[in-house]
Amino acid sequence: MQITEHIASLSEEGRLLAAAAEQAGPGASVPTCPGWQIRHLLRHTGMVHRWAAAFVTEGHTAYHPDGGEPDLDGAELLAWFREGHGHLVRSLEEAPADLECWTFLPAPSPLAFWSRRQLNETTVHRVDAESALGGPLTPVSADRAVDGIDELLTGFHARTKSRVRSDKPRTLRVRAVDTAATWTVRISEDPPQTVRTAGDDGTEDVDCELSGTAEGLCLTLWNRLPLTAVTLRGDRAVARLWTDNSAVTW
């Protein structure tokens, strides 16, 4: 996806998140984030938006702490969220292509990194907000879902922070049936190693395979849908190893 597409999608995802949060109300439970209410979701995501925007606008070249979550609620909190989201979108739209600032995953450029990271962050939390309503979720296009899977498997869980480990080497295949994308994840005592292939290239024997639409796989791997949302073949314990240990902070 191009940077401009990421930013445009980020703008829409934030709008959808705010609309769902407003409809649900600040005290509504968020099923996909046990223990959270909509107010916690807005405070967290709004804080992340401001944190990310600061790198883009202020050019921090090393890690810079966030400003913390506000002691706001109700309409005031919702307005604060919308203001911060709008500021993030404008900051990315106005940033130079040669932006220099800190990032924490490989990317073609800092601008590409922050545009992609904040789109995926906001999409996942938009799903959280919509889950509080108990109705259907706004669809995620296949190309965006593939991008979300890629970031999770080849970015976040390639880091030493990943808790997806196994004393006995195991292999998990993730196959998106509506795209030409297959990921093979090798799980061991070290951080998972993931290789993406096209179509049916991932034909080696594996311990477990998860297959489904790119959207279903993306939301399942990000722990926003249950394993029953996709097709599981092989050892279910390998899939549980993922779901039980793959939660991401940053």
C-alpha cells in the first residue's frame, strides 16, 4: 500500500472508531479487550495517536515517552480523541517524504512506518469499539488485512520481545485464501521466523495451518476474532501457542 492510501484509510478508521464509541457510550464493555470499557479504549488510542504525531512533527530521533492518558470522560473524552486523531492525520499528510525520526520496526522510511503503524493500530482498535456494539464489523479490505498480517508476523514477532516461543520447534502456516499470500512461521526458543510466499508455494509439511480470508486471519492473529473464525488443520496446540502468547504492546 502507498503512504497516501495508509493515511486516507487511517482518517476513515479513526472516524469509524469515534462513531462506534459515541454510539456505545463510555461505560460499554469492550469484549475484545477484557476489562476495558470504551473510555479506556479512547484514552489509550488517543494517547498513542498523540505519541506518534510527536515523532512526525517534532522529529525525535530517539525514543520519546508518551504524554500519558488523560483524566477525561464522556463527551469531553470523545472530543479529545477526535482532536488528536485529526492532528495525527494532518501531521502525516503534511510531513516531508524525507522525514527523519525514530521508528521501531523495519520500513522503507519513517513516514511509511508511522503511516502504516497508525493505520493498523487504529483499525484494530476500531474493531474493539465496534465489538462493544455487538453488531457486524466494518470490513477490512484484503490488501489492508495482508498488510496487517505482514506487520504482525514479520515485524512485531521478529523482535526479541515476542513471547511466542516453544522448547520443541513447531511450524505454523497462515494461508489467505482470497489472496496470493501464505506465511510460514517457525516457532522455537528464539523469536519466530516468518517467510511469506505466494499462492501454493507454502507446500511443506507443517504442524498447524490456519486458513481463511485475509481479513479473518488478520483479526484472528491480532486476537480480535476467535480461532473458530478461520479453518484450522493440524495440531490445535500450536494455534493456542500463538493466541495465548502473541499479545502486542509496541
